[in-house]
Amino acid sequence: MIKKILTFIIFLGTLSCFAKYEMILFSYDHKIIPGWSPHTFALFVELDDLTKKVIQSTHLSWLPATSPNDVEVFAKSVKGKNYSLKETLEFALKNEKKLYYKGSYIIMKELFTKAQNQERKLQSGEVEYKVLWTNREGKERTYHCVYAISDLLTGRGLMSNGMSHTLDSMENIQRHFKEYVISREEVSEEIKAHFNLGTYLKKMEMVND
């Protein structure tokens, strides 16, 4: 009997080790003039599949280090910063941007790990920020916000975003990641609570697939 109880306890412990991985895509733009000030960013989350609690997360929100306002289309490359989810959302609301979100998507662990690696790359200082004529290969790399997300996938061809922005950019990223996306579901209450997203999501427009 004791052996059965111990086996059951071990089984429960094993269950709690099972993880679930999710991705939410976000973007904002000028309220009146589409394409005037677009930005695309992403959140990747690891959750305990039993308790649904957040274990860890990664965010990708690549903008000029001086300020999110300092985006100049024809400027040379500048030092970039990977802004936190809260910093990005607060900036968008303060500056009255139109906000969108797409997801949450259940993703494979491999994509989450690649997102972590990309976050480390952005924070290392080896990549700069640039809007046009980015250099995505070689030593002196430059990204704008969309490629800072899409290029976490390496070795399978770089995603072309062209002049797309906001909704189209989110769609392009989703398609680029399709091999790693399992399904889509509503943003969970646990994620809303952990990142205080509930208030923000009420002010966003959800984008369907």
C-alpha cells in the first residue's frame, strides 16, 4: 500500500514537470494614419501544464535604445533595446496608439527556446536597430522590430516582410512560424494575471486568423 502511495506521489510530481508553451503577437500603430508609427512585438511564455502557472517568459520588442519615439525610416543603424512588455504597452497607451493582438498560440518548446536565444542576442549588443536596408546576416547585423522576431528561426530562409506593417506583419510572422504552432486558444487567465494583461487587452483589438 505504501509503495502504491509513493508511486502515485512520484507520478503527480512528474505531471507537474510537464510544460506548455504559448506565444502572443502584438502590434501598434498611429490611430489615424496607418503605417505612420507601426511596431510589432511578441511574448513567449512557458507554463506548468498542471497548475497553469507561468514558469518563465521571453519578450521581443526591438526599438531604438534612446526612446521608442526615435524611429526614423531613413536613419542609419543605432543602438537598439529590447523593451519589456510593460514598457512597450505603457508607451503605446501613453502615446494613444491603436493596439492589436493575435493569439494566444500553443507552440512547440523548440520555438520558445529559439525565442530565448534571440532575446539574449538582442541584449548582447551585437545587433543594432535599423528600419530600412537591414543587414540580417554576417557580423554587423541590423534588425527592425519585425525581423527581430522572425529571425529567431535560422537555417530555413529569412522571412520577407517588404513594406508590410502592423496586422500584415503579425500575419507574416504567424505563417513563418507555422511549423511550430500547434493550435490557438484564448489568452488564459493565468497569463492575464501574471503580466497584468487583462487591463491592456480590453484596450486592444483581437485579430483573427
